[in-house]
Amino acid sequence: MSDATDRGVRLVGRGSESAWLASAGAGAAAGAHVVRLLVGPPGIGKSALLDGFCAGVPAGVRTARARGRERTSDISFAVVRELFGALSGGGPVDPELLQGGARWSAPALDEATGGAGPDNLYPVLHGLYWLTVNHTARGPLVLVVDDLQWCDDASLAFLGFLLRRSEGLPLGVVLASRTDGAGALPDRLAEIRTQAGAAMTEVGPLDRSGVARLAVARSAGTGAEPPQAPLLDALTEASGGNPLLVEQLVAELGPVTGDDATERIHRLGREVVDGLVERHVFDAPPHVRAVAAAVAVVGAEQTTVLATLSGVPAGSVVDAVATLVRTEVFAPDRSDYRHDLLRSAVLRGLPGDELDDLRRRGARVLSDAGRPAEVVAAVLLVLPGAGEPWMVDVLLEAASAAAHRGARPAVARYLEPVVAARPDDVGARIRLATALAQHEPERAVAHLRVALDRAVDLPSRAQAAVALAMTSLAVQQAPRAVRVLQDLLDTMDRELPADPGPEATELRTHVEAALLVVGLDEKKTVAATIDRMGRMARPAGRTPAERQKLAMMTVTLAMDGDDAAAAVDLARRVLLVDEATLGGWAVLASSLVLRLADEVEESTAVLDRLVAQSREQASAWTYSLAVGTRATNHVVVGDLAEGEADARTALDIAEQESWRGNTVVPTIALANVRQQQGDPQAALALLGGIVRPRLEDFAWEYHDYLMALAGATADVGDVDRALATYRRCGDSLEAAGIANPVLAPWWVHAAVLLADSGRAHEAHGIVEGGADRAARWGTGRGRGLALLARGVVTAGPRGEDMLREAVAVLEGSPARTELILAHHLLGRAMLVSDHAEDAREQLRQAATLAARCGALRAARVARELLVQAGGRMRPPTGSPLDPLTGAERRVVALAAEGARNREIAEALFVTLRTVEVHLTSAFRKLGVTDRAALAGIVDAARAGTA
């Protein structure tokens, strides 16, 4: 709507929307966090509503306003800089405002936002968040962003980041975005829309009354006669209630009388914008037309830039701008179009050749004027190609700037015309593929294959092959990548000298490390990869490539299951340096080896550091995989609550990404938690929801999946199918050449099921095979599982002795889940042999430990058998206090409140010695050593029942 009219006129018919927006300012003033999202088609009045809102913000509330612009939509943090630049008056950011987690090397905002690399956007988002928090600490704040549909990706990421974390801040966030022809928001705004939730309203067309009021006001402002009542219906229909078109129609109509008035209004409704541009731009004096065309291409620019591009003297540029403002083509407060509909009409009206030439010259003028490469690139991208060398140089510079700011989509957009112009530039194609890999891995792989075909020297071929291999994991094409890497290594064997030198050696190490990563991914390539590894030199681990290669070699040792101590020694050598220099694969591989070798606590600590690192770098894939892997560690040690929390976190992260269908590890971990919590149907539903194609081809996830599937299937009573699934797991491991007995201990659980079914004789073969491998691997968990499996299929006192020894061995390992099973099986065997008192002790241990872990199913089964054996125990509820007797609970409740032993004894009418016994027993059952920890457990139990 016209900037020349009074604000009240421009807000005709927008009373409810204005009041709704005003509550954001009032809410911020009152210390609340308020979000408002306006959406609607172009010209419907969103910007005018924002104008009115900003003018009416309560005293004491600061306002920062910015808008997305089509030509700067590829420039990272463009909108953020405009927002915070407004708050700082365009000068440096106050250093005090950068405290509280903003890890920026300089207070200047452009340098601060320039610190984000492709994989470390999170620190900048975190810093901007704290900058916002510190601004709100100085007083209520409102952030206003118009034309959100053109907001750059990095600024959009910040707004989403802020909206998720701003609860409790005195902050209003008011956003406006145009919708498409179907009335939908762009897909890239999905998170913003989700965060806004109900705080979104669509600005609709004015009704007949609103059109009439606006038409009368507009006519009064121009001196024209307002449309008569009979024409208002036609005016309403022709404009669609769009305030911009109402204003333009009234301005163009003049006096309207006669029978053709309605038809004229409809015709004008279709032609009004083009007609306005034709009259005031294309029919204007040449210098006005030239300046209007220049601004349409490069936007609001300095007079000298517009003069150079348009070929008009600087004084005439000033005159042309004044003319365009007077005719309401330009806004009065900037040398730019009043509305993008007008800009688009000017661009449409320019002949194609003339427009392309103007854009080429415009980009060159901007470049010569020292504008950032990304600003120049925004003009170049709409040209049919980057045909001149200087254009390619600008686009490459823009790609580097975008990569430095963490904007992968922008990097890809800048590099695509570069690759089109220089199809044999292998380096540029690899850079393009790297930018595409996270969100469009299929396209990335296609580019990398072309790069590999066109690479003429060995280093370029190696760089392309390694990038292809790592990207192939995301599209499940690892076997093809293995063949590429094997062929490349064969070529290196032929072409490299016997003493190739450090550079060529490091290059070969990169290729070998990539081969081990992708070659161990799918079962069909595991054996050949391990065979190839046997011909590789073991690296010292001095460089990142050497450490990655060493980590994957460590994994092959663990897969072979030959010597746990040697595998742990290698894993620790890999982790001698800071994990941040290793990369995700090396750390994940080393943590897996540590877990399989019973060093679960150390493995989890390694994953903790990787989780923190990937969170800071905003590397969603690594973060999700690390957290999901940590969930598995928690399940192994029986911490089901932490396992569930991590699994859910990993799945929540993955759900927002394009690769969510490949997220298997946390799903399996969560299914294991559900099964142990006594809900096998939920576990089966989770496993049934896995959609990863060809899951059966993968060396790691498939066997974990089968173990979880078999366990849940057994718990729903389908023993035969469970046994078949366990056997399928064993056959698959054998076919893949994976001999480690604890990676997927199917043989133990199959033996238990067979023994429970009276078919123990069928289990002896698989038990002995697993037990022999467990002896070779040499861990406490492996030895304990071997004793458990042998004991459950061996009748009489000999079997009971084996189970007793299994309990003793497993108590010294981190395997809580299997220790619960061992206690249970030993108690059951003792009950059969008429040792009821000893049986009750073992069953009580099983039930207590299971309840402490949250394994409700095992706790219930053990308790039922305990009751049959003449024991007493409260039914498990999932509370951390389940292991305690009633008397112990009463003592613990008072101790947690700070009562001393004597006070507890007096309150409960028991002796001091009784209190001491109950507290000692409670400490042992709950795994704590002091009253502070005891109080924490009691508080957690109370919170769980609140």
C-alpha cells in the first residue's frame, strides 16, 4: 500500500491483525516471550502492518527490524546482521553483549558471523543466542523480520534456534512471509511455522467495506473522485481485496462513469501493475528508464554505482530517483522499488538480450565497486551461464565465503554454474559434491563419479575416490565404492615408487582408511576388506589419516574376536590425541571396540566428547549416530532410563534430516529398552518401522536388529520364530566372517530358549562354538556368557556350578543385563535342586538389580519365582525405590529429608540398630554410598509419581 498515505489509512480493515501484533510488544514489555507470524500473498498489507506495529511498540521496548531480499538470499547471516546492526546503530557490537557463551574472536558482527564453517554453525548460533539474551537483559526487545521467504539459510537457522530457546525472555519475535499461488509457505520455513504454532495468522483480503474505506481515503489523498457505490463490488472483485491493487486501481481509474465502468475495473485489475510500470518507467525519459532498469537488477545502490551501470550522469541519477519516488514507483525512504511486484514488472518488460547484458554489466560494476562476492554472485546466478573467466572467479570466491559461513546450499548454487562452465575442473566438482553430500547425496555421488572419470593425475583421482567412498555410505552404495578404492590401490601399487615419500604415503593412507570404512559397512565386502588389510602396513597414528586407518584396523581385530587386550591397546593409541582431530568414524570405531572389550565406561566417555564436539559443530549426522551409539552402551550396563533418553534424542535429531530413513542404531536401542521394560509389542512395532533398504546386507546394524527382534518375539511367546531369528543371526555373522562372540551373542539366548523348551540337547553345538570364541576374545563378559550358556544346557550340580561361576564372573563385568539373567537362571536351578533358601537369595538379587535398572519384565519374572520359592517382595513399578522393602522405604524417606538415625528410630519406634541395618541394605540395593545420593533417588521417585 502507498507509503505516501497516512498509516491509519494503510491499516484500513486490519484492526484485529493490528491488535494481535500489538500483543507481541506488550508481552515483551511484560517480560514474556511472544511469537507472531504473518503470512499472505504479495501486496496484501503485511509490511504496512509491520510498519504500524513498530510505530506502536510500548515505550522502553527496543525494536530491531530487517527484511529478506531476493538478491541477498544466498548471503549467510545477511538478515541477522541487519537486525543486530540496527540495535548497535551500525557500529561494533558492545563487547559486554558478547559474554555468556559467544565464542567469537572479535566484537564486530560481520567477523563474528564469519566464524562458522560448514560443520560448525552451532557455535555461531549459540553466540547469537547469547547476544540476544544479553540484549534482553538490558530491556525488553522485539525482533521484526519482513519477507521471511527470502531470508538467507543461516539467518533462518538462527531464528529457529532462537525460537526453540527463548521461553522466559522478554522478547517479541514478529515475522512476515508471503505465500505462493496456492497459499502455502515455502518448505524451508517449515520449522519456523512449527515453532510459531498457533501464533500464525494469514492476512486475508479486505472485504467490501474495507475496500470502500481504502478507496475513499486513497481518492482523497490524490484529489480524485472516489468510486461510486455501484462500482465497489466490481472494484472488490477486480482487486481481490488486495490493498495494493485497490490503491493502484483507484489511482488509475480517474472519473468512472457509464456502462463500461465495471468492465474497465476488471480490465485494470489485470493490467494495473504493468500499466503503471509502462507509464512511469518505460514511457519516462531515457535517464529515468535507465536508472529504473539498473535498480531492478542491482537493487538500492550508491549513486555512483547506478550512474556507471545506467550510463547516466550522477546528477541525472538523483533526478531520476526523485521522479520514480514522486510517481510512487520507488519508496520514499530508499532508492528502491516500493513493491517487488513493480520490480518484477520492470524485469519482465526488458527484452531478454538487454536484460542479460544489463545483469552482466551490473555484476561487473558491483565487483569493481568492491561489493562482497556473494552480492555479485546473486546477480550472476540468474544469467544463463558463467561464460567469462571473471564470472567463474567471482562464483568461486562466493562459494568460499559461503563455505566459511556454513551455508552448504549456497555453496552448491554458486558452484553449479562453475562446473557447467568448466566441466573438467575436478576440484570444483569435488567441492560441489561436498556441498551437496549432506542433503542431496545422490547428486553428490553422480558428480564424484564424473570427477573420478575426468581426473588425470593420481592425487586428484585419490581425492575424488575418497570423497565418493564416504558419500556412498549415505546412499548405500558402499560395495561399488570398495571396487573403486581397490582399483585405485592397485594403480598405486603399480605407479608409486618403492619409497614414495611422505605426501604420496599420506595419500595412500587416506585411500586405505576410506577402504576400511566402506569395506566394513556391508557383509559382502567384509572378508575381502579384511584380506586386503592383511597386506597393509600398520600406521603409527601420527596423522589424521593414519589414525582413521588404525581405528578401522582395530575394528577388524574386534570383528575377528581374537584378542580383546590387543584391540583395546590399539583403540587407546588412536585416542591418544584430541578426538576433535580424528573425525567421527575413527572415534565411533574406537568406542565400539572399547565397548566390546568390556571398557564400557571408557567407551561412553569417548562418545560423550564426540557428542559435545558434534553438537558444537552442528554436525547432525555425527551427533545422532554418537548419541544413538551411546544409548546402546547404556542398555549394555542396564541404565535403561539413560538409554531411552539418548535413543529418543538421536531419533528426534534424525527426524529433521533427509537421511532419517537410515537411522537404525537408536531405533534398535529404543526397542531393546521397550522389550526389557516389559513391552515387547512396542519393541516389535519400533523394529517393524525401520525402513532402511537392504538392512540385511549390513555388517553391524543387521545383527543388532536380529537380536532385538528375536528377544521381543520370544517375549510375546513365539519361541520357534525367535529361535529361527537367532539362528539367522548366527548364519549371517558366519557368512560375513564376524567371529566376535559378544558382538551379537545369539548363541547364549538361543541356548536359554532351547533349555526352557526342553531341547537343551539341540544347543550343545552352538554353545561350544560360542564358548570357544569367548575364550579367545578373553573378556569377563564373554567368559561369563560362555559359563551361563553351558550352565543352562547342563543338568544337575555341574550346571548349577557353572551358573554360580557365571554370576561371579559377570559381577566383575559391565554386563548388568546378562548378570540379571545369570542370577535368575541360577536361582531357578537351585529351586529345582531343592535349595530354596539359596534360590530365594539369587532370585531376590535378580529382581532387585532388574528393578534398579528399570528392566520391569525381568523384575516381575524373578519376583514371581521368588514368591513361588516362599520369598516376599513388593511388585515392581518402575520406581527406583522398587528394590526396597516397606521398612527400608520408611527409613529412607526420613533419611532423605535430613533426619538423623536416632530421630528416625524414635519416629518409627524401632531400635537404632534396626535403622542402621535398613540404611545399609538400602545403600547396597540402590548403589549409593551417602545420604545426598539417597535423597536424589527419593526425589526422582517422587517426581516420577507426580
